[in-house]
Amino acid sequence: MKRFFLSRTQTRNILGTFAIMGVVAIITGWAGNAESHPALGDEGSMPDLDGAIGWLNSAPLNSKSLHGKVVLVDFWTYTCINSLRPLPYVKSWAAKYKEAGLTVIGVHTPEFSFEKERRNVENAVRDLNVTYPVAIDSDYRIWQAFNNEYWPAQYLIDGKGRIRYHHFGEGDYGDFERIIQELLRENGATGLNDGTVSILAAGVEAAPGGDVRSPETYIGYGQAHGFASPQRLERDSRRTYSPPAAPSLNQWGLGGSWNVDSESAVLQAAPGKVVFRFHARDLHMVIGPTKNGKPVRFRVTLDGAAPGSDCGIDSAPAGDGEVREPRLYQLIRQKGQLEDRTFEIQFLDPGVQAFAFTFG
């Protein structure tokens, strides 16, 4: 039976704010102070990793070759903001504990169809400076072997090949690192630094703001919600849309000629726009160039004006930018007090593919 992706996505929206480890801790009565952490268990043997269609930064790894190592398996996907924000910690742990016997493996399991392509994963791994081994799990075989359901998800395996701990979602980094330390000591490591890493990340890897009132929102009709253009969303056919004149919070709409399929909207003729009423420090979009790879120019505004100092890393203060590869683009990072704002992105060339909004 094929797993229904919607259940994963709904859970991922929740995990962006609440980590499942924290929920379990409340149920079990764990206080979560600096002197303690959740008890380790035994969740069975580590599944093999032979389901990967390829490997980056390493020859193929398997449970036999990893025996005697403490292993951190991190399930992620490169357009998921909830997967990107833990990356600075995962990268730091990989470097800090490598000599003590920790092996970090990123398992890249895609959400969108373009994330299945090896070239796109290679580009993301390079651009994000991920240097530890990455298994390309485009067929979901490793995901299924772990019975995983979440992005992000981390599993810790001891030197005997047993899964001793898991964590779903963002946060709890200090507690998770202390569990790494305990497993390394259990495996014979000595002289470990008891401190935990301190991260001040930038760009899409930065921690979320404290006032996020807008949810991840998909543009393809398979999971779209909040659509507020006057015209009905037409499936798999070209239609001309008008943007909503006064969208309420978390409503969005299209302007221009678009063809909306199950996972994206593709602009048929330029110009075309997408409008979103949001409340958050950061606004990101998952967007891609034309299907033949031709770049697409864009211009963004906030409440009808250029973003200025509130531009993101992928847009200029005047609002200009360009879509060159399919990925997550940070278009807005506000610097002042937050309030409901109307975001608009106008695409100046046809063929752009718009997949989703995420916030932080």
C-alpha cells in the first residue's frame, strides 16, 4: 500500500513548531533540564541503506560497514524549511564528533518531483555545504525501511547497530547532542567536551522568528488551501486569473495566465503574479525556472512597495531577482515589528513553476 503523502505534510507543518521529542517528554514526565535527557531505548536493528539510488560525499554505506560506529541518520529534503533550519547543528555535530566515532548520514527523501533528480540534490548539497555522506533516497526505500513519516527526522544508532533514539521536528538541539555524547561514551569514546554547540545561522538556515502566524501553503491543487482569486482554480488547463483585491490573512491568489497541476502552477504568459497576505518575519517560496531550465526574472513588493531592507537573501532591496534552479527562495526577511502584510511577486518571463510558500 502506498503511503498517502498528505498525512506526512500535515504533520510536517506541526513539526515546524513542536518537536515530537518534547511531546513525548511531557507524557513521560521528563523535566528537560540541562542535567538530564530522555532515557535511551532499543527500537530495533538499523535497517540497511541499500535502497539509495546513489550516494554523495561517500561510497555506499551499509549497516555492516557502520558496525562499531555511532550513527546519526538525518531524513531531510532540500526545499523543506523545517529540514534546512536544523542543518547547521547536524553539520556541526558531524565535524565535532567525527574523531570520537560518530558517522552522520543525510538521507535525502524528496517531497517534490524535481527533488528526485540527482543533479538537483548534488547542487543543493554543494550549495548548503553538506560534506558528510548523503544517500539519495528518491524511491523512498530507506524512508520505508525506517517506517519514517516526518521531515526532519533524526535517528541515533549505537555501535552495535541498534536504534536507540529518534527525534522528529526542529528544536531540542542541546538535549539531542547530549544523547550523542552518551552513546559515544557507551561506545568507548573518552575525553569528550561536555559542552554543546552554539549556532547563529543566517539565511534560510536561521532559526524561525517568534511570531509566525502563516502556515506552509501549497499552490498545486493537490494540497492547495486559502486560494482567494475570484475565478475557480482550474485543474490541468490554462486559465486567466485575477488576484484578490483585499485578501484576508493567509489567503493568496494568482494573476495572469496559469496552468495549475497537482503540485505547482506554471505561468503560461508573462507577466504573471502571485499574491499572499501573511504574518511572519520570513517569507519563502519554492519555485523553479522553466522546464527547459531557462531563468525567470521576478520583482517582489510588500504592501505595494519595494521591500528595501526587508528583502530576503534571494531578492534585492528594489525587489528584483531571478529564478535559476528549483529550490527554496527567501524573498522577505523583515527587520522591524511584524504585522499582516501583502506580498506580491511578479514574474517577468513565462514558464516559472510555483510550488509552495513557507514562513519563518
